[in-house]
Amino acid sequence: MTFQAPKGVPEYLPPRSATFLAVRTAFATMALNSGYSYIEVPVFEDTELYARGVGESTDVVTKEMYTFADRGGRSMTLRPEFTAGVMRSTLEHGLHNGQLPVKLWTTGPAFRYERPQAGRYRQLQQFNVEAIGTEDPAVDAETIAIAWSGYQALGLTRVRLLLNTLGCKQCRPAYRAALQDFLRALDLDEATRARIEINPLRVLDDKRPEVQAQVADAPLITDHLCASCKAHHDRVRTLLEDLGVPWEDTPRLVRGLDYYTRTTYEFDHPLLGAQSGIGGGGRYDGLSEDIGGPSLPGVGFAVGVDRIILAVEAEDLAREVPPRVAVYGVPLGEEAARRLFKLVHELRAAGVAADMAFDGKGLKGAMKGADRSGAVYAVILGERDLAAGSAQVKHMESGEQTAVPLGELVGTLAGRLAG
């Protein structure tokens, strides 16, 4: 029997894995440079956390979660997203009792039972940034700018920022009522009509063309904003303009999770077709209270690493596999292999990436390995070299070869590579 990866679970192998690492590194660098600290949260949580935090009316909760009973009979769920877990961890460990905002980033897999297709997977890779404990619109703009800078660092030029606001608990009820009145008059299926009563914003997020056509004239939240929400939204847009981050006002934009309030946005890449959303986020000022915590505002984003890789490839920006090592050892004989094995580890301890040939390969086969490794130098050690107390150091590109005393080998190679 030959095993295969589960359906809908992508794997990233060389050379494509180089792009995977480049995407995560680009966003991690921007987060770290902005004062965000790394947090590692569980891959599974109490199911109720997602039901209450993400929203029981969402497709994520009703259709897509991987839920199971553990051996103690507790209902657990593989995380479908990160924000609820990050907020739970913040509250549990009292991070919000220190300096605010609590600025965190994390990355890893999330799990949703989707119909697998390009860019839509059952194990999806995300990168998240969360700022908890502030209502300042400058932090909304900061998180957007971190994501935007990540895309720019990867060289992407076709990314669009779609921006909206969903109002707050003061002004949203009036909009909700107006939207429900509008939606109830439409010719919608029973499941969608039931959603109108639970969370009418979810109907606006329905991607079916026949639904989108009917809601084209739906009331706009921007016509129902309170003065505070309008000022907040205007401030976010002004700050983005100051940073040179272009946005497109998208007054019908909603997100697929219930916890969003005020600032809401998506990053879109037009070359990806139906799966063009490569990231998004917004403010979730009521999430802490929804999961039993104090009033604690928050804002953040999640970007889809899988889809960003597709965008990078669509713009022909895929990364090449970097050289594995800088030095490659070529031992000729058992005693030479023993001595070179020790020297390779000494090189690694000195900060030099090093590898060597194994299985007693001859000179020709071992040099092929040196060439494939991308090494700058090959270190050739045979019986005559051992007797002379030196090794042959060959520059792989020029072919120049010199003898270096074994006691000086690590320092010489480290110096040459540093220079």
C-alpha cells in the first residue's frame, strides 16, 4: 500500500518550499519590525470557543469545522482560524494586564472542511497579526500597513486593498433593521432567509451570482454610521493615505466571521480568479466579551500563505532554492571521513553551513554532490592530505585549489566566506 497526503492538504517541497519560506519570512520581518511578539497557540481548542467567538451562523462554524470528542468526552475543534485562540490565550495568561496594546503575531496551519480546489484547502496556512487593547484607528492603519509591506517585500504589484467599515454596536442595529427589511423582500432560498434573521450581513457575503445580483441595491452601512464610527473610518483612510497605501472604498464588503466591527478589509489579487482574496482583517472590539472576557478592543489580519504563493507564481516572482551549504566535504577513505566529519561539525559551530559526502563515495561522485549542494568551497581530504596535515580547498566556481593546514581550516574558510 502506498500512502498519500489527505485530500485537500497541500505539501510544499523544494523548489516550491523556498517561496513558502519567503512568504512567511516577509510578513514575520514586518511584524517584528513593528514591535509585535511571537505567540504559539494550540492547534485545537474547546469547540465552544469558536462557536461563541467566530459565530454560530457562519459557514465556518456550521459547515467547515473539524470537531471531535476527546477521550474525556470533551468536544474539541481543530482551529479554523487564529484570532479567537489568540484572544483566549491573552485573557487566560493576563497579557492584557500589562502594556497595551498587546501586539502579537503567529503563523501555522488552520483547518476547514472545504471543497478542495486551487487556493482553497482543508489544511490552509495562515499568518496572523493581532493588536489587542486599543481603539486607536492608527493601530488599524498600522496592521494594514504591515500586511501591505509584506506583499511589497515579495515584489507583488497587483494587490488591491478593499476597505470598508461595519459600524459598531451603537449604529449597526439601525443598519441591521434596514438591511433585514430589504432582504426579506427578495426571492431567496429557505436557508438564506433563515440567515437574514440570525445575521443579515452573512447574506451580503454570499458568493453565489444569483444572490449577489439581488443584493446589489442593498442599503449601505456607510449611510448608517454614527459620528464616532465615521470619524474612525475617516482617520484610518487619512493615515493610510499618509503612508502611501492605496485603498478602494468597498461599501458592500463584509467578512466571513461574526466578530468584525468597524474597520474591515480584504487584500485581493485579480490574477487568482475565484480565489482572489489573499488576506484580510479588521477590528473585533466585542470578541473578548463574546468569549467571557472583559471589554477589550482588538484589530488584526490573517493572510493566506497558500494563496500568496499562487500570487507570487502568477506574477513570476517564485523564489529559487537557495544553496544548502557554503562548504562541502569530500573524504577519500575511512580515516579521512572520520576527520572530515569532525571538521564539518566544527564549521557548523563556527556559523558556517557545511555538509559532506557519505557512503564512501569516490571522488567523482562526491564532487557531483558538492556541485549540487551549491557550496562555495569543497574540502577534499585523502590519505596523502592527512599525512601532510592539510586539506585541499577548492573554489567551486573558479576551480582554484589550495592546500590549507587542518588546524587552520575552520578559521580560513570562515574568514573567506565572511569576506
